[in-house]
Amino acid sequence: VLPVYNERDNLRRLFEELRDVLVNQFAEWEVVFVDDGSTDGSKQRLRELHSEDDRVRVIEFAANFGQSAALDAGLQSARGELVVTMDSDGQNDPNDIPRLVEALESNSYDCVVGWRRNRNDPLGKRAASAFAARLRQLLLETTLHDYGCTLKVFTQEAAHAVHLNGEMHRYIPPLLSWRGFDVGEIEVNHRERRHGQTKYSWERLPKGFLDLLNVWFWQKYSGRPLHIFGGLGILSGVVGFAG
């Protein structure tokens, strides 16, 4: 499953790399591209790939709804016993897919997350990601290093249990863990972008932070809502009485 937004010049090369890996490793497979309202001709390139190979499926959005929505649509439509997600910019390495699958199967995980330990990204993006990762570790009490890596493998059950909105694609591991799924992590390769521009912008930071607070809140209080709402009610009552 690959979300796509304005990645026309990366798509054919990436699909050819993917096909080489999948043909050699798996008896049956499909590639699901989700075009998230691209405006650069990506949609036409994906249609070409589909016409050349019927193992390519394309889901098209009429407008740009964001990476979470694109991933959610792909995960819910995926038909394989195992489901892999990855970026369409070519920075994730298809050769890591067999390693992810092996880690999942040998450890009986439900999901294995890629860790881009050595990232090929601009300094500003690496710094922001490192800060966000540390904040997530503190608030969510996790040992995972890289929530932002799209390269993951899921069992079908785990893939279909994920429901995303906002910027929640960053929080797939805790969302699965709270539902009782086992999540692991391995280091993966991260390559330099060949074509196009990153879709990352500083404007996404506030949205990501609000989603982090949302995830933290539900982790702490979803099983015992009276602890927070009851406490707020008592506090309001005391303040009202004192007034």
C-alpha cells in the first residue's frame, strides 16, 4: 500500500524495484497505490502502470485529504495475508520488505515498524523528527524509535484494525498495541530522494502535536474516564462553592 501525492517521476522506478522484490519472494502479491489528489500527472502515471500490470490497483481521491486518509483507504482495501505500507517517494527501500516479513513471522508479531536510524533528509527535518520521537517516547512510554516511518508490515487482521484520521498515521504502533496487537521494530535503509520535493512542512507540527495529546489522553483515560471527568467535575464544584 503506497499513498501518492505528486510523485510522478518516482513511480515507475519504484514500481519496477518493488516488482523485482515481490516476484522473487512471494507467490501472490498486489501493489495498491492511493492517489491523494495529485496535480502533477501522478494519476496518469499510475493508470499506465495499471494498464501494463493488472497486479497494480489504483485508488483515486478527488482531492488531497492527507497521508492518513490515503493510508487508511489502502489498508482497508488490501487483500493480502500480509500488508506492507511504504512511501512513494523512493526513500523506503523495497529490499527491506523480506526482512520485515521475516521479523514478523519469526517473532509472531502483528506489525513490524521500520526504524530509519540513518536518515537521508535535510537537517531541519531530522531535528524536528528527533524531537517529536523523544516527545512520543516520554508521553506514550514507548521504546520505539521511529513512529514516522511509513515502511511497515502488518498481518491482515492488524491492517484492517487500523482506522486513521487527522495525522494519526504517525501513531499506528500505539493504536495497535492498545487493541492487543504485538508490535516490533527493525532498522531499515533510508535512501536519498531522487525526484520531487518533500511534503513535510512546519505547518504540520501543531496538528501532529494535537494528535499526540489525543493519543496520550486515550492511553491514560479511555479505560477509566471518570478519573479525568470526575476530577474536573469535583474541581468545578469546589470552585463554584467557593465562589
